[in-house]
Amino acid sequence: MVCATVSAVFYPVVIDVETAGFNAKTDALLEIAAITLKMDEHGWLMPDETLHFHVEPFEGANLQPEALAFNGINPHDRSAGPSANTMPCMPSSKWCAKG
């Protein structure tokens, strides 16, 4: 049962990942991004807040040259943005539940 005094609106969160190949067991995860959506005055969903993190490849990760050429990511470029490896935690559900 939903409390009548609470008005909660939940919008989608778009998640995107970039990898160094298609095999989740062997190929590196390189980037993670999340975009919250909000509704504009016309009722259309549009981007709101964006988070983007570079992910250091795990030791022994496979880096497919074709995948790196396609996504243009240099997995060893530390200037690519904040690293998910050094973040103490990902944003809380409060960020995702913001309406």
C-alpha cells in the first residue's frame, strides 16, 4: 500500500558501459556512465544528471584491439576522467530516486 501523503515519481536511469570486447569473463570493462532523466514542461523525458567513470582493466584482462579502435578508449589514459576504481562507492539510490 502506498501512503497517500507521499508523492513519488520514478524516472528511468540510462546506464551505458564500454568494454574491450564481448566476453564478460575475459574482456575488460573500460567505462561506466549513468544518466538520470527528467520530464520537461511538455512531458518529454530529457537528460538530467550525468555520471561517468573510467574503469581500470583487471590484471590479465583481454583488450581486443578492434574494440579499442571502435570505442576510441585508451585504457591506460589516466586523464580520461574519474576512476570507478578509486571511488569509495557508487552514488546511492537517493541519486537514482531523485524526482
